[in-house]
Amino acid sequence: MTNQICVRCQTSTDKPVLVRDEHGATGPGRRHYACSVCAPHFPRQLSPMAAFEMARAPGNEYAPP
């Protein structure tokens, strides 16, 4: 993998860790990388389908009736 810039400390890293994967509805998405020191500071990201299923779960105030 090529060098990437860490989104937290802004340093170049040769072992980047993917911490966020943004999906684009009308175009390409975007990937955010962090260095191995900063990566544990980011919460684990849910897949889009897991987030959708959680939103529709019973008891969620935003779930459709």
C-alpha cells in the first residue's frame, strides 16, 4: 500500500489503517486513514447495511411504524 496521511496527527505513514469509509450516493466515496498509533482513537465503523438494520430495529424512535 502507498503512504497515506493520518487524519488525526497529519503525519505520513507507510502502514495506514482504514478508519472510515464514506460511501457516495452519486459518485465515488472517500477513505480516511490513520497511523497505527492514532487508529485506536477512532470508533469501529458499521457497514451501511448494519446501520440501516439498526435504524429499522423495533424500539428505535426513528424506525418506521
